[in-house]
Amino acid sequence: MSRVARFLLLPLLSLMLLMTTSAYAFNLLFLKDAPVAEFDSIDTGLMMESFYHAMDNNDNGVGAEWENQDTGHHGIVTPLDSTRLDNITCRNVEVENNATINSGRSQFKFCREDGGKWLISE
């Protein structure tokens, strides 16, 4: 993935990854209480590196942890299960993030075609 595509994808994935299942997608005010509200660019970069590593390399149930030593913010991305149909791979993933005063855990489904980007599915 090019740097430009990854740069544009980071904010969108950050929001999607940190949404809670009880929040309504139409009302983004809940993000003020989500860990992402406290993240700096290094936190977000570390989280995204963890996400891509876990999705591309880790077996189901094996998490990829991240931590920013400067802020103390940390989290883990854990693929839960995987399915494959033709050339499309889908993985359910649990994302847990912890910031100074906020923490959250959510599950999402991402899919990708061979060689493509991980896109949120459900």
C-alpha cells in the first residue's frame, strides 16, 4: 500500500476501530470519550502497525500489542477467526485500546481480496 493511501486510511480506520458497539454510527459525539480522542499521531501509527501486523501475519487468537512509551497509551489487536471464499479473506478482530482516562474494546469484521486493503465489512 502506498504511503499516501495508508495516510488517508489511518484516520478512517482509527475511527472505525475505536467505535463501540453500543454507539450509533450517526452520532460521532461518543468519540470524545473514546481512547482515540487522546491519541497523538504516534499512538495512531503504532495502533495501525499493530492492526496490519495482526491481520496479515497472526494466527487466530494471537494478538499484536502496541505501546507508546511517551504517552503510556497501549492496546492489542487480536484476530478472532478467519474465513476464505474464492480470493476473499475475512477476519473478525477484537481491538482494545487504553489511553490516560479512556479505554475501549470492540469487535469488527474486515475483508480483503488477495493483495488488497483490509476494509471493514460489518
